[in-house]
Amino acid sequence: MTHPLDLPDAALAAYLEGRVAGFRGPLLSSKFKGGQSNPTYLIEAASGRYVLRRKPPGQLLASAHAVDREFRVLQALHGSSVPVAAPLLLCGDESVIGSMFYLMEFVDGRIFWDPSLPEVPAEKRANYFEALIATLAAVHTIDPTAVGLVDYGKPGNYFSRQVARWSEQYRQSETGDIPAMATLVAQLPSRCPADDGAVALVHGDYRIDNLMFHPVEPRVIAVVDWELSTLGQPLADLGYFCMALRLPRNPALPGLAGLDRAALGIPDEAAILHRYSELTGRPIPGDWGFVLAFSFFRLAAIAQGVAKRAAQGNASSEQAVQAGRMTALLANMGVDALG
């Protein structure tokens, strides 16, 4: 019996031949372990290796799983100061594999699933974090107008709009009462800072496992998973990344809480914020607690969406149920950060 997320390899190969330059079948597809939102596959064809990302099958939340937006960002950024895989084809014909998908080049590098970097010698870990921060700074200093993304998001009031959006997404996927989420939904709107006019390309899910590093060097060679990207307040990405410093050790979203980061050779939050500010020229706001609380809230809403899809049977990862269980934990950490 086939799994709902399996790809029709023969039909896919027939579709790609003649549409992707140099592509030759047959092909064999295998799903990567990540990609809890948009399933991601390695495509091994006679002409080489590729990567395919698709919308999951089944009933989906409106505006979610926007693989066409991902493809547009890859097109805009390919060849810029932000490293991305080359986009090859976007297919909106759902009859081919059952949902919209796109194909991109395969980038041969390293993905680190654990931000403590156990695979890297302690004396080199700071270099990897430096590359991570420098790449985020590169994303945030791209001129959206210059790369054709001037209309990629609504200008102004990013935090207030995002709080409203994720409050609604959470309500649509709610499966039980979580008091901390109710607290955040009620309190975050009044804590949103005044709009400072900063508009940048925001990745939306900037964490270490969404970066492809060079096989042996501390250098980012591709930023992946742009599904949640938009134009907005760049500090949201920085706050989102800094959640990893506070998240507990867990199988779904491994964090660094409780670890001796100095002994591990990993910079602390103050050093990360200082270096980011140095590279971008952007000051860190006085209400950093709000930025963190917003990040925890948003991730909790995302986790709840994963839990809802798991309950419906169309979540795309074995870790979906575990991620869903984290909603309450994340919400409580958001309340703590808000103070």
C-alpha cells in the first residue's frame, strides 16, 4: 500500500522531461526527514540529483504551504549575496503529483539538526555561528526592490499584523484550551512596538537546520525553506533564532537550554545581538522581551497547526505529533519572556 506522501515517480519523470533543461528519467524519489510543513524529497534521476518541495495533500489552512512564494524568493535571490539553490521549475498542475510543487537544484552540503553542533570541534563552533549571523545579516540587507520583491509583503506594522494573523491561524487549528496562548493572544497586541519603518526580506523560519553549510568549511552555501518569508521587521528573524538559546533539549526542536555554551564554544545571546547589530547597523530594541515572546507565540501557533494536521492524518513528518505537543511549552516560554 502506498503512503499519501509517496510520489508517482514514473509520471513525475515524464512530466519533467522536456520541461527542465537537461533532465532525464527514470527517477527515484525519497522523502527527507524534515519538512514538517511542506514535504521535501530527494529526486535521483538519470541526469542527476534534484530536490522537490510540494504542498501536502488534504485540507489546508488558507495562505499556508505557499510553495509558489518559496519559488519566487529563490528566483529573486539566486545569484545574490544570499546563497540559495537554483530554482528549476514550478508546477501548479495538481494532477501531476496531487499538489503544487517546485523543483530546485540539489546542493551538496551539511545540515546540522542540533544547534549545539556536536559534529563540530569546540574551537570551530564560533565560526559556524559567525557564518549563521552573517548570512542572516545578508538576508536583511538585500534591497527587496532591487531583486523584484517590492510587493512581496505589506509595508508597515509588521508585528501587529503578524500577531493578528497567527492569532487567527491558532484559532483555526485549536484542539484544546491552552491558557498561556490565551494570555499571549490578549497581551501581545498592546506590547507591539511602534512601527520604525524598517522593511526587509524576512525568512520567517531562520534556524540552523534551515541552513546548508559547506561540506568542510564554516560557510553557508544555501538558505532553505522560505515558506514563511515575507517583507517585514527583520528583528523578528533574530528573535526567532534566539529562541534556540532558551528552548529545552527535545527531539522535535532541540534547543540549548541547560547547556554550558561557553564550554561548547557557542556565543551567548549578547554576543549574537551585538554582532548582528554590527553587521546590519540596526539597533536592538529596548523591549527585546516582546520580540522573544512574539517568536515563541508564533512558533506555538505553527506547532498547533502541525498538531491539527497530525490529527487529520496529513502532517508530513513523523515528528509532527511531537512538535504539536510543544504548543503549551512554547506558549508558557512566551509568557515568561513577555514578563
